[in-house]
Amino acid sequence: MSSRLPITLIGAGAAAGLVTGLWWWVVYGRQVDSGSLPLANALSCLTRKTDICSLAEALCAQSHVLGITHYAPAAFWLSAALLAAGLVLLGRRSLPPESLP
């Protein structure tokens, strides 16, 4: 295993998480700011697509940056998986070889 792989995965996961958070805010941020979508409901849209999320996307008539009107929760889970894989590999690398299965 490459010694850079864990750090690369952690960096990719963190970068993907940042992009995912920005993407989520572009889609739901204006509705949260206006009070038409409570933050708690909008936060649930970060990890899963609910009826409230679909309704919020459909009812938003405002223009968005780059025309983005939909958010995919799979992006959050991909970034979390990359970050978790990097952290696991980094932790495994720091363990003594005799303690590994």
C-alpha cells in the first residue's frame, strides 16, 4: 500500500465534503435564509432526499449559481466514505504489524 494513499483519501474526502456542503447551500441556502425552510429540515437534505427536500427544490423559483437547482445526497456519502477510508488506513498504518489480522 502506498504511504500516500491514506492522506490522499483524507484530502479527497475533505475536499469533496467542502464542495458537497457548498452545493447543498446553493440549493437550500436561500430558502433557509428567507425562513421558508427551517434549517433542521434543510440539514436532513444533506444526507437523504425527503419529500420536503423535493418540495423545496421544486418550489424554488429563484435563480441559482450556475443554474444548480438539485442536490444529490450521494455526494455527501461519497465524501464521508473517502474520509473514513483514509482515516481507517491511516490508523491501521500506525498499529504494530503483530496486532493486525
